[in-house]
Amino acid sequence: MTDGTFIGIQPVKEIPGNIRGSQEHALTLWSEIRSYILGLPELSRVYLVGAGGSLSGLHAAQYFLDRRATTPVTSVNSDEFYHRASPGVGPGALVIAFSAAGMTPETAQAASWAQDRGASVAAVTLNAEGTLANAVTKAFVAKTGDGNQILLQLLALAILEREGQGVAAELSALNALPAATETAVHAFEPCAAKIAENMKDVPVTYLIASGSLQGMGSTFTSCFLQEMQWMHAATINANEFFQGPFEVFDKDTKSILYLPEDETRPMAERADRFLEEHSGETYRVDSRDLELPGIPQKLRAFVAPLVFYPLAFRLAAHYAAVRGYSLEGRRYMWQFAY
């Protein structure tokens, strides 16, 4: 299932040199983010709004807030958010609207509508001049997607601080993250090459994940494999796996399993046991195997999804190399009005 941009089998592209710098830049916005959140006149509810990869990219922040915050938090697709028109969107609500490129029309519309309803709206984007940034009065702008993930977690930490919770340990971990990410990404290269080589021609790619890694799994299957490689693919929650999907697995089925270090790890381990007995080869990407120098053991689960973000890009780069299809090619997206 490919009719995209075939460029031929080739060496994998080099690891980008801007991952560390982008994360370090994002960390400099902490004071501005903190002041914004603490300065809100009221905060009774948080909506995390995005579409596509940006919606998946909100998952780690939502998981962290679900675990720690007393303020209710929900994550919703941009167009769903706009058309549902929840009466809770108004004064006291904070809407964090996320669009990496900043040009997703549904997200800009949702953000503008929420702001008109009296909600506080903060955009997270890479584009200070994009449609989303221009639709709202407050935008936090990163340099790359790695920086965006830092910004989202900084917003989550500011919400916790507003509730009176201490966040010094998490901030310290984030400050150690750029160097740790650099180490982890380089160490992941052999694993990425092995997965791509062995999974490049499967009829369907199943990726099983849970907890804080669920969104990163969805980003990989939806954005990189479906959107950029025209491969049939799906991410399955590790418990939902046992609510039907496991019936299609047999000894010919290959899959990818993300194992987190967070509270949901037993879910992924249960899936792992089933796969070991009843399925074909499983390629495990285990957060516990990440080399994260400078990150305390108790905070590895907090930073793991931010590391899995660039790991997904590296895995996608290896797929592109062994399959011969550029990650920049599209059949429909941006090609015409739809």
C-alpha cells in the first residue's frame, strides 16, 4: 500500500543536531509559563485540545495531570471540542491548544471559539505567525517538537504549583533531560534499525502501549506509518488489547510493545506475557532500558514519554531508509482541499 514519494533504499539520515538545543530553549520559558498560569483569575477546569499528532502529543501531559492534579483535565480533538460546545468552556476554564505547525484550521477555530466564550486560552506551537498563534492572545513557541513536549509538561507543572504542590524535583529532572535525551537517542539506533528492518513489510503494524506512552505510540502509527509510509497500522491500549484485538494475533503476527515505567507497567507486562506465548516476534521498546544519565530513578517515568518522542522520529527515519519512501511525501494531506 504505497504510491507516495519513492526515493529508493538508502542510508538512514543522521540524528538531528537540534534536539538538545530545542529542549534547552523550551526550558527558558518556564518563568513566563509559570507567571501566566499563576496569574489566571480563576482555574476550575483544563481542556487539552489538538488534532492528529498534536492530539497524541498531549497525552503525556494529560497522564501526568490525571495522576497529580485535583483540577479536572480532559483531552479532546479540536473539531470535537468546537462542535460539542461544552457549557464548561468559559470563565474559569483553561484551554491549552496544541498545533505543532500552528496551521491546523480546526485547532485555531476551537481556540478562537473558546477565547470568545471567556476561557483562558494558551497556544503551544512552533509557529509564532501561524493561524493558531494569531487566533489567541497567548502563545508559547518552541523550536522543534521536542521543545513542544517540554512546554506542555511545564504548563502541567505550573498548574500543579498553582494548586500548592511542589514541582522542584520535576523541574530538576527536566533540566537534566536535554543531555539525557541525547544519550538515549544515540543508544537507541541499533534497536531502531532492527525494528524497521524486520517490520518494514508486515501487512499491519500493531503497537501496544499504556499510560504515559500511549500517545507516543499513536503518534508513531498514525503519523509516521499511516500518514508518511502508507502502512496499515494501529496503536492498541494494553488493556484494550484483551477486549478483542488479541483475537487476531497468532504465530505469524509481529508487533511492537512499548513498556513504560509508570503505574501502568503491569498492563504492558500482561500483554507481553500473552504475546510471548501466543504471538510471533515482539519488538520491545522498554523505558527501563533507556540510558538517562542525570535522571533520578523516581522521575524516569515522568520524563520517559519526552524521550520516546525523538525515539519515534528515529524509528521513522529507519523505516524510511529501508522502505525507500520519504517521510515528506503525502498522497492527500495538503495536496488539495478536503
